[in-house]
Amino acid sequence: MPLQVMSLLNNPNLLNVGIRALTLAIRFVLIFILAVYLPPSEVGLYGLIVVTVSYALYFVGFDFYTFSTRDLLGRPKAEWGRLLVSQGVFFGALYALVLPVSLLLFVFGLLPWWVAGWVLLLIVSEHLAQEISRLAIAMGRPLFASVMVFFRQGIWSLAFVLCMIFFESYRSLELLLLFWATGSALSVLMGGFLLRSIEWRKSNLSIDLAWVKRGVLVAFPLLMATLALRGIMTIDRYAFEALNGPDLLGVYSLFMGMAGTVLTFMDAGVFAFLYPRMIAAHNSGDQAGFLVARATLRKHTLIWSLVLVAGGALVGPFLFMLLPNPIYFDHWPLFVGILIAMGIFVVGMVPHYNLYAVSRDKPIIVAHFTGLLVFLMLVFLFGAFSPVWAVILAFGGASLAIGIIKQVSCARVFRAIGITHTLR
């Protein structure tokens, strides 16, 4: 065992995957423990807060990283400081615009006022931590990014789970939000050490408004596409509550939270490693390296999505039997349906990153808007016949439509630029 531990510590890739896996496991336990100690309606409210904060990150971040990451990777490190300062000023302006507008969520009663302060705080801290971790990946330090994610999602979740189990007074949503905000803030503080490694003194730190403007023009269409795509995973909670009420929303939130670990694992353990390699290979004209990275992405995505979906479908019902409230086990088939829909969504990310790596963004935008329209139409269609299944079937149908459009576009684009073996 000591030799195995040393082998893990000496292998950055294994250590990185281990940290990500541990973080996911803790998050998985957190949502499960919430279902044990909190009523379904509070689990549902927590789910609404999570997706609301996650969706707001796109507004304050503008998906600017889709431009800045590709641009920074093509520049000498001495220029990074000036561009990062310009990016920071841009984010500050977005905070001043987006945060006041976010209060409309509470004005219109979509969320209760007592969580308003927490939501605004979490939007800022989660965004800062997310952007710094993306920078770490761009700098070739994925292990640092994984440790940041562990502070941001893992440590506080583990501490809160232990407190909930041993101390009844901690079994409240308000204390959960306190722990979450603390973990997020600690992640930002940790990110400060990474920022110190930037060559600030070698850079002209004047604000480059032309660079920001160019980035906005590139990122805006992608932002619209991302808002359409992620909007599906935000609107779904609100639509499910409207169709089925707060208690069943708690069931849906638990199931989506558990199934969402499939996407989170793929983002952290597969996509985050391979798409920068694809971008770098394409930018340098290394077609062989691009093909190797792309084949690895496809292989790992198919294998891991199958393992995770099948494993979750087998284990999930047994876990729900352990919960004190029978409402979760009574609806376990919904969990299997959600897992299958999530698997379809994850597989569709393969052509997504192929297109993104070669800077072909228009097909991505078309696919995402089409997916949102398909989702909305299917929710209205199925909602009249099966309110419980409407959102899940709509999510699966939208994911399938998005994946097909991207794959067809990928084949056409790659033929045009001379990259072969697209469908193999």
C-alpha cells in the first residue's frame, strides 16, 4: 500500500484524476445526505440555487475564456499579464451590470429573498475560482486546477456532510450556503498563488480595450450558444417544479445532481485534458497530433460514459432504498431515464470539442439554439400527457438533436479542411 501511494503521488496525471474523483465522490455523497436529512422541498430549493448560480456564471464570465484561452496559448507568456488585467476589468464591468439585474429573480418570486445575499456572493466567488482554474489549465497546470476544484467543491462538502451527520443543528439549508461560500472563497484565495506566478513586471499593464472588444465579438455568439445549451439544464428545474410541485422537484434535483456527476467527471477527467492538446496541435499544423488527441477523446468519452451510466443505473435504486423518505425510491425509473439522457448529452461533446478546437463555432451555435427549441417544444408536448416524464424526455431529445447536428457539421467541416477519419 505505501508503494501504491508513492506511485500515485509521483504521477501527476494519476494524482489529478484521483483528486477529481475524490471531489466527485464527496459531491455525490453530499446530495445523497441532503436527501436523508432535509425535506424534499429544501433539496429542490438547493437544486434551484445551484443551477441559478451556475447559469449566472455565464453572464458574468461572458464565455470570454472561449476567446482568451485560444489567444493566450498562441502568445508569449510576457504578454499574458496585460491581457489578464484587461480581462479582469471587463469582468468587473459585467459584475456591476449583472448582479443588480439578478435581483429580479427574487422580485418575481423565482427564489426566496432570504437566499439573495448568498446567491450574489456565490456568483462572484464561483466565477473568480472558475476563471483562475481555467487559467491554470491554460498554463499547463491541471493538477493545480484540480486542487482548486477540491477546495471549491470537495472540502466544504465533506465538512458539511460530517456536521449534518453528527450535529442536528447543522441540518439547514442556510448553513449549507455558508459552508459553500467559505469553500468557494478559499479556492479564490488559493488561486492568488497562481496569479503571483504571472510575469506581471515584464508586461505593460495598460488596459487593452481593442483586445477585449475583439474577444467580445468572438465570445458573444458562443455565449449565446452556451446560454441556450446550459439554459436547458436551468429551465428544466423551473419547468419540473411548475409541472410537478416542490416535493417532486426535490426528487428530480437529487437525481439530476447524481447524474450530473457523469458530466462533471467527463469535464474534469477527459475534456479538460484533451481539448487544449487538440487546439495546440491544430494551431501548430500538427495534424497527426490532432488526430491522436481526437481519437483519445472519442475513445475515453464512449468508454467512460457507458461505464458511468450503466453503473449508476444499477446502483442508484439500491441507494434510494436507504433513504428515509420513500418518495425517492418510488420514482427510481426517472433516475435511469435521466442517466440515459445525460449519457447522450456527454457523447455529443465529442464533435463539440472537435469543432471548437478548429475554431468552427457557427455549427456549435446552430446546434445549441436548435436544441433549446427542441427542448421547449418537447416539454410542452409531453407535459400535457406525462408531467413527470416531460422534462426528462425533452432533455434526452434535445441532447440527441444537438449531438447529431454537431456530428454532421463536424464531418463536413473536417472534409473541407482536409482532416480525415472524422467518423471512425
